[in-house]
Amino acid sequence: DPKTQVILYYAESIDNGREFMEVARKVTPKKPIVALKVGRSEAGARAAASHTGSIAGSDKIYSSAFKQVGVLRANDLEEFFDMGKALAFQPPVAGKNVAIITDAGGPGIMAVDECVAQGLNVKKFSEETIAKFEKLKQEGKIPRFATNLNPVDLTGSVTSEMFEEGTRILFEDPEIDGIIVLGLHHLPALQEDFVDRVAELSKKYTKSVVACDVGETEMALHIRSRFDKLGIPAYFSPEDAARGMAALVNYGMYLKKCGQFDQYFESFMKRKNMS
């Protein structure tokens, strides 16, 4: 089905494992599959067996089989949909180096911790990129007390222009593979057009980006919805955003391993540009 971009697969058990792996191996180079396999614990496996009437099998065996054929495994229902959303909205990522730009230090640290837990790299920026941010400080375009080593913390003085300038530098850095934008909307000088500025900027590059605005207020929902409509998957929490980025990285790594990254990436971008 050409209109199906991502396959979300819920399973309590897989009766014919060999057939599943054969089919998945053919599908995953062309289309991502995210699996939610329940029954991880002994009690959960017993419940799954009583529900389906079949033996659930060792959870480690399922994880190993999924990994062999490029199926991405979600740990829970929230991550299941978070991963699917990222893979439908953004192209896969070719490396593990992630940059984070935020207007609040706490959420930035939360994103860093989850990125590292997911096996991603949040390393210090190159000297060239750090120098570009220092120049913005000298020109008064971002606060002098902003941090710019990774994450970039534009602080509570942030404006839409600052987000745009900062994100542009990250897009231009060849050592950065993916970008996480944490835009907390409640800061006094920040206008909602920062969403449009970031989205418009992303069209000029092929680097993947995910976003987050924390909370369930009407404005937070609006900001996330705006990002979504402009093709950037937006999440409720920094951790969700990091898991979305991890899905893009893990699928990209699998595609590179099987020699299909360039072909899938080209197909994805062509489809995205037509939409």
C-alpha cells in the first residue's frame, strides 16, 4: 500500500516465527515496522498465553529476532505511537550525533539523559559551531549568558529570531545528524511564529528534526499541533522527543547496514516534497 508509511504491529505472540522474519526482512528496507510485543514479564506472558491460546515464548528471543530483521521494538503504548509518528514525519537519520536547542535548562537536561539512555550521542559542539554562537552573543543576537556547548540553552530571554538563528547553525554543522527543538511557549518574548521559522528553515536542509512543548495547556497543544501540521513531529515531553529521534536513528542505522539508506531516503524526500 503506497499510502502506508509506517507499520505499527501489536503482538501477544507470533506462532510462525520463521515466516514472520522472512516477511519482515523483505518489508523493513522499504517501510519501517514498529512492534509492541507484550508479555515481557512471566506474569504478562502467562496472561498473553491464556488470551491467545498459544505459548508466548522468551522475550529475549523476540527482541533478538526483531533486531535481526530491522523491526523497531517499542516498550509501551506511548512509545509505540511516538516512534511511528517520528518515522512518518521525518526521514531516517544517518548517524547518532544529536543536537538539542532549548529555552529552558531543565527540559534540555531531561532530553540529554534520555538520548544517552537510547544510545545517542550528545557531544560537545565543534569549535567552529561554538564560535558561531559566540559571534551571535557578541552581536547581541542571543543572550551573553546563553550556553552553547550542547544543549544550546537560549534561556528565558529567548525570541523567535533567536530560535531561528540558533537552529540554522545546527543545521549547518556537518557533524550533527539530528536536532531536537524544545520550545517552551510560556516565555514572555517568544512568539508562536518560532514554529514557522524552524519549519521553514528545515525545508532547506535534509537533517531530521523533532520538537517538544511541555504541558497540556491550550497553547502547548496549539504549538505541538502547529509543528505537526508543518511536518515536524512534536511531543509532550523531552523524553518522548528523544525517543522519537532514537527511532529515526535506529532505523537509519538498519538501512545503512543493509545498504538501503540512500534509496529509502530519496524515496521519503520525494514523497514529502509532493505532499
